[in-house]
Amino acid sequence: MRETVLRLERLTKDYGSLRAVDNVTLEVFAGECFGFLGPNGAGKTTTIGMILGLLYPTSGRVVVLGEEVTPTRNAALRAVGALVGAPGFYPYLSARENLRLLARVMPEVDTARVDEVLAFVGLDPSAARRAVKTYSTGMKQRLGLAAALLHRPRLLILDEPTNGLDPIGMAEMRQRLRMLVEQGVTVFLSSHLLHEVEQICDRVAILNHGRIVAQGAVTTLLANHRDLEDVFIAVVGEQGERRM
Ligand SMILES: Nc1ncnc2c1ncn2[C@@H]1O[C@H](COP(=O)(O)OP(=O)(O)O)[C@@H](O)[C@H]1O
Ligand SMILES: [Mg+2]
């Protein structure tokens, strides 16, 4: 049986009277790319906030590598890397200097590892020596991925990582995520872009108004539908489709 890296058990989050995440149960297995798909406002970022121990669930549990994660109990997150929103870096320092600063609190990360992740994300040595304030959105996102990978996480969580990227930047990000999966990293990828998820992920859960409305292997879901967009329209309907 495959090892479960991430398990969400009846995870629920209310903001006042709004139920943003409603009874979400799913499992992510070692070595797969899991797509967490849903339109804006579906509850993806809220779910990821609970996975990363930034928010308390209203009810239900997050379990990472067999250990529950909450804002006060998050030792399991040592095995997790995350790229959520636009990560903050010191603008007057270079990419390399920013990563070396982060690495100071990571005993197992040395300068060679900093250079390795910079090369992996495609920030060549001359770019990596420039101040981050001169970077394009795409370069900042690559640096964000480099920072997330620094400590060799087993599980990588990405919240809409291609937001704001041009088509080439999006394709590069997808290619790097595929390479990471080939290297054995487990990837949990949230996206409102069906096409993107279809290209990289093995299994997906489709979220709408906080609830999982479809879940399964991409190949199984596609067996009865033309593409994931078709699956989405079938389960969510016109209204959801327009907001994608
Ligand atoms: N801090 C918050 N307070 C109140 N409502 C929120 C908060 N964050 C998100 N929401 C609401 O919760 C729902 C889910 O939001 P979110 O998790 O950001 O969805 P997604 O990431 O899928 O776009 C939305 O209706 C959003 O407006
Ligand atoms: Mg979001």
C-alpha cells in the first residue's frame, strides 16, 4: 500500500456564518501530484492555511506524515515546503543572499544547496546576484519555489503557483513541478486552471463552495469526459464554469 503523506479528515472552516471549507476528506499518497481544483472562492487557500498550521480548523483534522498539524502542533511541517501567495524577500538583497539568510536556520542546508536550488529553478548565477527588487513576477515566483525547496521537503504545497505568470513562465513552472514529482517529491497543487492541473496531476479533487464535488484519478475522470473542464461543468454547472 502506498504511504499517505497528507490526510484531511472532515476538515471544516467557518468564517463567522460562512462555511468556507465544508467537510473535506482526502488523501495524498507519496510520490503523486495531487490537484486541488476549484473556482475563486471555493476554499482552496483556506484549506491550505489549515494544512500549513496557519489557521485552526473549526472541526476535522489535518494529518501530515501521520502527525496532526495545528497552529500549536506543527512539527510534521518540517517535511513540508510551501509556495503560497507572493512570498516576501528582502528587496535590496540578491536571491542568493535571501536564500543564504533563510538557510541559516536550517542546519542541513549549506551554500552548495542554495546554489543547487537556484540552478534548479533557473535563476542563473548572474540573475541570482541581482537585488530581488529588480526581479520580474516570474523571477520572484522562481525564487519562491527555490526557497520552498531549500530544506528538501517531502511534500510541496503550492497555492496557485502560476498566478501572474506569462504563458512561458507557466509552462516552466509546470515542467519544474513535473521534474520534482519524478524526483519523488509529493506535490499538492491548488489551481483554478483545469488545463494546468490536467497536465501535471495524477489525481484531483474538485472543490466548489467549500465542498469536494468530484475526486479521482485524472485518467478515470477523463474516461467519461472530454477534458477536466467538461468534468467541472458536469459537477458544478454553468455558474461555476463561468467563474473559473
Ligand atoms: N479571513 C477571511 N474572513 C472571512 N472570509 C474569508 C476569509 N478568507 C476567505 N474568506 C472567504 O472564504 C471563502 C473561501 O476563500 P478562499 O479559501 O480564499 O478560496 P480560494 O482560495 O479557493 O479562492 C470565500 O468566500 C472567501 O471570501
Ligand atoms: Mg486562493
